[in-house]
Amino acid sequence: MKIIRAATLARAHELVITHILERGRERRTENGEETLETDEVALRVEDPLTEPMGSAASRFGRAFLDCYATDLITGSDARFEYDYHSRLFDWGQELSLAGVEVHVNQIAYIIQKLRDEPASRRAVAVTWNPPVDEPLNDCPCLQLVQCVIREGVLDMKVVFRSNDMLTAAGANMYALARLQQHIAEATGVPIGAYTHISLVPHIYYRRDIADIPRFCGEGKLIRPQQIVCQACKGCRRAEEV
């Protein structure tokens, strides 16, 4: 596992993009899209609220990130095959127990668990719902959220089964850090480190080619592999590799 430590979420995002563009392996997905992927990575930021929380190179500005975080924590009226708010705050879609519909607010559980047992290792929320998700074309990437109180602060650890690190990860990290802040405030404990684990980190280097130049700086900041530069053709490096 590649471990990346950074001072800010923005820098962690930039470093993992560098890692994948320079060292990733070509992989065609089951949907026929071309990607670069690497073995699993873990990004760790000791104070996730330190600015900048979002990279200036990302296509998504602060207004979008704030809206995305709000939707994660409070929900929205938009309708998708799934959304993380419902999976974390109202898990149990289409399930019943003893004839009663299942509705589990896992974030409320995490907060109460840590209030009652600050040393607990059981303050965990999951998103996967097998009978619902197995047939979906678009199923949750985020799988697990765990919060622990250690050394007087609340750390959050999240696990993604798969993660688009170029366009999605920045917003994911921002929103989850805001969720961490929400839980920390509700438990009365200062916010601690944020650890973001992706089991299959990847970049859609053809689909999202327009996003890459802002991160690579025309080869001055990142030196992408030949296939990326030849797909981009945005600077002279495409002729050199």
C-alpha cells in the first residue's frame, strides 16, 4: 500500500494524482472505459480543516464543495440510484426486519457510541446494501466510515472500494472531512486526523483528459506517462515522450 501524508486535503489530492499519472497501469473497466490504476493507497492528513481543503487545480470550486458537503450531511431533493446521505443517515433501503422497514441512522449511532464509550472501536458506518447494490450499474464507491477517539481527538478513517482520484476524490475528501467535523462537534471532541483509503485508485485519463493539464502544469509539475500525454496533446511533452 502506498501511504501519502500531506499537510492539507488539497495537497494529498495533488500527490495521489501525481502517483497515478506517473506510475499507474492501464486498465479497461467492465464498462469499457480506459483508466490508469495503482495498488491501494492511503492518504493521511493530520488536520483536515487546514486550508486549502480543495486543490486550485480541481474543476470544482469552493461553492460546489460546500454544496456537496451539505448534501452529504443534510440530504438533498435530487434523486440518484444511491446517495451517501441516505446510506449513512438512513441505511436499509428495501429491507425489513420482522415486517418493519429498516431505517438506521448510522451517524447518530457513531455519535452516541463515542459519547458512551470513547475508547470504542465499533463506531462504524457502512454503505453497501447487497440486495440493492449488486444489480446496480452505479453502486457506492465509499464502503465504510470509522471514527475513533484517540489522544483526545476524533480521527476518521474511510474506505473506498474504488475511487476516481482525479475528479471525485477531492470532493469526497472535503465532504467527509466536514462530516468528521460534524461528528466531532456532536461528541464534544476536537477533530483529529483524516485517513482516506482507496482499494482501487484510478484516473479516467481519456474521459477526463481536460482536467489533467491543470494538475500537471504542461509537464512541469507532473510528468505523466506516454499514453496520457499522447491522449492529451496539450503541450510539447506529447511530442517528446
